[in-house]
Amino acid sequence: MADTLAQARHDLAIANRIVSHEGIIDAFGHVSMRHPTKPDRYLISYSRSPEVVEASDIYEYTLGSELVTPLPKGIRGYGELVIHGEIYKARPDVNAVAHHHGMAILPFCNTGAELKALYHMGAQIGSKVPFWDSRDEFGDTCLLVLKPEEGRSLAKALGPHWLVLMRRHGATVAGRTLQELVFRTIYSYRNAELQLLTQAQGMALSPLTAGEAKLAMERNLEPRPQARAWEYWSVRLKKAGEFPKASRAGKRAKAKR
Amino acid sequence: MADTLAQARHDLAIANRIVSHEGIIDAFGHVSMRHPTKPDRYLISYSRSPEVVEASDIYEYTLGSELVTPLPKGIRGYGELVIHGEIYKARPDVNAVAHHHGMAILPFCNTGAELKALYHMGAQIGSKVPFWDSRDEFGDTCLLVLKPEEGRSLAKALGPHWLVLMRRHGATVAGRTLQELVFRTIYSYRNAELQLLTQAQGMALSPLTAGEAKLAMERNLEPRPQARAWEYWSVRLKKAGEFPKASRAGKRAKAKR
Amino acid sequence: MADTLAQARHDLAIANRIVSHEGIIDAFGHVSMRHPTKPDRYLISYSRSPEVVEASDIYEYTLGSELVTPLPKGIRGYGELVIHGEIYKARPDVNAVAHHHGMAILPFCNTGAELKALYHMGAQIGSKVPFWDSRDEFGDTCLLVLKPEEGRSLAKALGPHWLVLMRRHGATVAGRTLQELVFRTIYSYRNAELQLLTQAQGMALSPLTAGEAKLAMERNLEPRPQARAWEYWSVRLKKAGEFPKASRAGKRAKAKR
Amino acid sequence: MADTLAQARHDLAIANRIVSHEGIIDAFGHVSMRHPTKPDRYLISYSRSPEVVEASDIYEYTLGSELVTPLPKGIRGYGELVIHGEIYKARPDVNAVAHHHGMAILPFCNTGAELKALYHMGAQIGSKVPFWDSRDEFGDTCLLVLKPEEGRSLAKALGPHWLVLMRRHGATVAGRTLQELVFRTIYSYRNAELQLLTQAQGMALSPLTAGEAKLAMERNLEPRPQARAWEYWSVRLKKAGEFPKASRAGKRAKAKR
């Protein structure tokens, strides 16, 4: 079980770096996963940019977003932990969460224009992308999701969906597994890029039908395309010298498998 | 003949990596070529991202898209093999095929707007770019071309042309040689980028005349520009450390020439 | 105190390289800071591109933009020093200044369209972004800010704000600290990118309210996000092999702390 | 004098690589300079992509675009040599010429929309950018400038200016020195990028006045900014491992200076 946890932290470090390396997360944003053996806990880095996260930076939180053991001196947790904790509470089927301010998603977050699935990979956005505006319930804030009630409100807006846009702020993405989360974060982002490119032409959009969207999302989440994409992103990290170091515990776990 | 095959697999690995490195193919998409000595066979990687394909990943298929010898345990073929097999069947003059979802081509694939040759290199799109919509014949699908009848329908839509757009999905490109295919894939993509940039200005397009398009396409496919472009893309792969390893058989073939 | 100065020059070299590496400054543009112990002096490189500035390239100027000691033979100072000197004179609260011609800010500099904070990070532009047109007071010039009276006019236009757009030329950014300056330069630029992307859709913008903008700017300037962003940009410089060499004096200073 | 020539070939290789590395020239396009001591000759690589040109690839041509000594077996000259030869003939003040199909210039080449200087660096386009359409005089061609009369027609269109757009094809740029040429090629391209970005907003352009454009162009061509930009681009080549090898003759020339 220690090894399962070590592997989870290593995988989470990889996931943090993939979404950074593929151009979606910059200095800010964060990626978490539910604890692999304790469903009432989640794992997330201390307050560092996802691009530089190591397995050893990752700590354990309760679903109330309280640290299980205190952080070492001199480091602090992310400010917006409640995004993660409140979604894990509300959605037992969700095992990984990412929050980002990627440039191509922001025009939709600002204007409220609806995201639509425009190609098979874009089906990852799900059948509906809800919209959350902190101003509706909380008035003028710094726009960050800092208080438990803000996190709960966002989780409620997400509802049974997989992606929620946050007005004048960014996006939060959910997945049943860490791989699915990374896949959805990247391809919902590519679909946003495509929608921007298409709309800039003044062209009329041709979204997928509900039936196509459902079939395409299911197909994309099958093991073969999931494994292929994960290999691709991992190799790209390795070639760039950005693959996270395996912790000793992680190496042991790997050797045993 | 063993050496010819080894060389073909090495060249095909290079082609896979060039279209990835030049920004057109990401995790998905695939590139194949007809077998160099058996015209009723084609060569294609097992299901891996083109950016990481090695010569040793490439297997032999019949034109019915059946494996000639089984794949090693643990790996699987691409899901959309019939795109390749059905085009090779329908078009004896085609010896290489690429399928991709490059971002700049997708707005055309989504809206159905017509691609037009806007500069001499863009003449590679051919005199006409047909459009195929899986919905017309097959209704709601996951949009992938998985069944033989879907592949045949796509090949029929391609007809005598060199590029076919697939609604809400991507593009399929054909070439008489592997080098021509890579050249066409890249420059039809650049022409799409140009058309997007131009249309975003609300400017009126000035396409090539039919005469210009024909002369420019022929000129671009002469040995000198073809060799020059192939050298350029290969050197760029090498500088990035992405050139595929030469197989031992490939090295022997090279030494003999 | 010598060590404080050495550390300041090292930090200023890092700042120069960060804004270059993040894509905002090219061959031209410059970054300065007020002298750490003599508030009537400022530090800036000799006339080199910020991407290549080393600590040892940085010299001391009076607020009248006169060199404190002559430059070595063969090198010259920047032409637009008065931008820096006149802002330090007019604004005792400003301790760092950047001037750039980043591509995403230039459409606003050309047309006079108003920059608006469109997401929480964009709050860094401040409550108002004044506009300065050299033509108003000085008629036809080469557009550079070369004369003291031009620098004074620009500093007056900046007023109590943090960013001033210069018509047909570029932007000048101010910060209370060097880190704040880098942060504001980068995130005001990202906000400009976002505004361009959004406007290109013909979508209506939803700017932050004045209250949101104030709260978001303050939050972003707290030590935790500032440290996190600085670590991120520094690590990126290091990974690219672009982190400036520590001078011997700088190393001593570091060892002592 | 042998050393002057060696140095010229080395500088020309650097210039070829700079315009490639800065994203303007891809597999095609070419850069030449007038022979440093024989004004009736010019220097240009054999038919290779500028990104990979070495000093030793550069050969000597008459202004009639005839080789002074035959090329080694197996290599050929560029097809469009007459662009260079005819401009050197017509313009004794021009000592360097570049021809390219950079993406940001192509929308102007296609539509005929007028390029305008929108910021001080953009003044490099000159007071007027003439437009040349091969169709006017030569009807349907492959669009390349292959015949002496086509080159003469283009040179005539360029007239006393510094940049000429070629319809459905690309741009040709001229400079009094090789450094000026590189500077103009890059900053006229940046200005085109800016014009595209600005127009995509539907914003009204604010071009430089004729007076501003003249003063800004002159200022930019002074030795200080020229040296600073050349250092910047050269260092970037070096950091990327793309700086051309110095030939032995070139090294001797350098040692002597």
C-alpha cells in the first residue's frame, strides 16, 4: 500500500507536468487526485507551479481540505484547495481534478459563450459545460475560490458534468481516473482552440450531435487511445528532460510489478 | 528485397516523425505506405503516436487491412486501418497515405468551408478538395472510420483527388510517393493556415487560377524541391534528437547503395 | 552593501531574461531597477538585448540619466534611458521599470483601444491604463523617447498608474519591486493576449468590476503567489540554460545569507 | 581579399540561418549578398534550405545569374536566381536580397491589402511597398520567378523601394548591407504580424506619418541598434546550436582583425 501511494504520487507529478508541458497550465493552476486507497483523502502538491512538481512535493488532505500532517516549515498549500475537496465530496465518481487558466479557454470564461464539441476529440467536454460566476452568490471577490462555501457552490455548478467554466477566472476539469483527467483537460482545450479559430472566420459552427458526442467520448476513453496518448505525452516530457524523478519508493513499486 | 523493405520502414518512421515535428499530427493520426515490392500490402506502425514510431514498430497489412503476421503480445493495431487499405485498393497510383487532425485544417472540416490554393505551395491541395460527412451514410457514429464500408465510402469521396476533408473529424492525404505525401500534408496544412489568417481579416481571397495551380503543383513535385524539403525536415528532426534509429538492416541497405 | 548591490545586479539580470524568455521582449526593450541603497540612482544594462544581459553588464545612473562612472570603451548606453530616470524621479514608490514592444500589446498601442482586465491575473494592469502619444506634444519624431522632456511627458502620462501605452511604439510598466514589475509585465501581457483573442470572436467583453480588480491585484501581489511565479520563471530559465551566471560578489552574498 | 570573401560567405551563412531561426523562412526562400570586392558578382548558396546553409555551400554568380565556376556534381542552384541578379543589376545601392514566403506576409501577398508601418520598427517597410503580380505580364505560370524577363519585371516593380510583395507567392526584401537586410526582413515581418493582429479586431489602423516613418527608419539603421540586434540574433543561433561553422579561411580572417 505504501508502494501504491508512492506510485500515485509519481503519476500525479507526471500529470502536473504533462498539462504544463502541453501549454495549458503556466505558473498557476493545480492538479490533484483522490488517495488511491483512502477515498476520503486527496493528494496535491504544496503551492508550486505544476511544471516543477515532484512526487515528494505531494501531500495528503482530508476532503475538508485540511492537511493530514503539517507541511514542512517554509512551504504553504495552494490557496484554492476547496475546489478539489468540495468536488471530491460531491462526486464520488470523480478521482482527479485540474484547475487552470489556459489562454484558449479564457475567452469563453470571460464572455460566457458556449463551448461546443466541434470534432471527435472535443467530445471530451461532455454533453454540457456549465458556467459559474462567483459574482452571483459572493459579489466582488478576488475571483479565487478560497472559502468552503465558494468551493461548494462551484461543485454544485459542476453537477454531474466534467468541465465547469468560471467567469473571469478559468476552468475546472474532472475525471474518473488521472489519465482520463489529463486527456479531458488537453482535448477540451484543443476543442476551445478550434472553436476560437473557427469563430474568428465568422463561419457557422457544426457541432457534434448528442449521439455522436456520446459515442466519441466513450471511444476516446477506451484503454487503447488512453494508453497511446499517455505514452505520447510522457515521451514528450522525457525528451524535454521534464519527466519527474522517480522516488525510491516509486522505483521499488515499479520493480515489483 | 529484405533491404528494400528495411529502407522503406526506416523512411516511413522518418515520415511519421516529420509530420509530427512540423506540428500537424499530435498523439493521434497515422501515416502509411504501400509495400515497396508487394503492391497488395501496406506498411503502418502498430497503434502508437507518429512522433515516437520506430522502423521496428511497422507491420505489414493486406489491402483488406488484415495483419500478415500477428502482432506481438501487448500491442494492437490502429483502429482506423481501413482508411489506408481502402484507399490503396481504390487508387493504384497512391503509394502513401496520412490521416490527421491538425488544428489549422479542422475549421474547414467543421464548417465545410472550401479550401482554396492561395499561394504556389498551396497548389498541393489539388484542383478540388472533396468533403466527406460520415453522418450522410452512417448516421451517428463515434466519427472514426472503423468499418470497411466506412473506409470504402471515404475512398470513394476522395475519388481521383489528393486530399479529402472529413466532417467534424480531420483530413486524409494521399501521395504517389512517401516524400510527395509528406510534402502535400505539410503544404496543404500551411495553405489552410494562410486561408484562416486571411479570412480572419475579412479580406477577399485571390486563389490561384486552375492553370497556375496545375503548373505550381507540378513544379513543386520535381526532384529538386522535393529533395530540398526532405533534407530540411530531416535535418530538423536530427537537430531535435528525433531522427529514428536506423535498424541494422537499414544500415546495411544504406552501405550498399 | 557591496553585496546588496551585487545581488541587485544579479536579480536584475534574471528579470531581464525572464521577460525575454516568456516572449515579451525581443532584441529591443529594457528593464531597470532603482539602486537598492541609493534611491537617487538606478541600475540598467548597457545597450544589449535583455535576453543576453549579465550582472556585469549593469551600470549605475543618476535620476537625470547620467552615468555615475563612464562606460568601458566600445559599449554605449540605451538611447531611451530617460524613460527610466524620469519615472523614478516622478514616482518615489516605483522601484523597477520595464519598456517593451511585445506583439500582443502593440495593437492597443496602435489603435488606442482600451485595455480591460478580463481575468483575475489581468487585474495587474491597474484601475486605468493611460495612453501617451508622442505626436501630441512633440510632432513627428522617430517615436523613441530620447529627450528628458519626452521622458517627463511620458512619466506625467503614467501619473499614479502602473502601465502606460505609447502610441505606435510600445508599453512602459512600473512596479514597487522588481518581482512585482516582472509579474505585472507578464500578466498585463497575457491579459492583452486574452483581449485580442476575445475581440477576434466579436464577443462582448465582461471586464472585472473595480472591486474585483482591486481585490485580485492585491491578492496576486501577496508573497505566496509572487514567490511561486518567480520560482516558475527562474526554473524555466535554468532548464533552458539561460539563467545568468552569478558574479563572484553575488555568490558571496548568497553564501552569507 | 580571399579573407574578405571568406568572411562574407560566413556572414551570409549566419544571415540565412537568422531569418530561418526567427521563423520567417522555412524549407524554401533564399538570401544573397553582392560580392564584397567585385560588384558585378553576387554570392548565394546552392539549392538548400537557408536553415542548413554553411559558408562552404555558397557560390559566386554573375549579375546575369550565371555560375562563375560550375557547381560540384550532384548539387544544383536555386531556381529563382534571377530575382537576385536582376535586382543587383537594377539597384547599385542594394547589396543584399532575401526572398521568402513567411506566413504573416502571405495574406497581404494574396489579397493585395496594403502593408502600413504601425510602430517604429515597422518603418523598415519603407515609404511604399509595391505590389507585383506575375499574371499581369506573364499570364498563368507556376508563380516562381524563373526567367530573366520575370526577374527584370520584378526588379522594375521594386523600383527605388526596399520591399516588394509578389501576388500569390511571397516577398522580396532589399538592403544596403547584409545586416540591414536581415533587420528589414525581420521587422517588416513583425509589422505584418502586427497588422494582421490589429485588423482581426476590426480596429482602425493608425499608421506612422511619413515624417515619423522616415525618422524611425533612419534611427533603426544606426550602428547601435544594428549591432544590438545582430548580437541578439547571433546569440540565439548559438544557444540553439545553429550558428554556422567558421571555415578555416574565415577563422584566419578573424584572427587577423
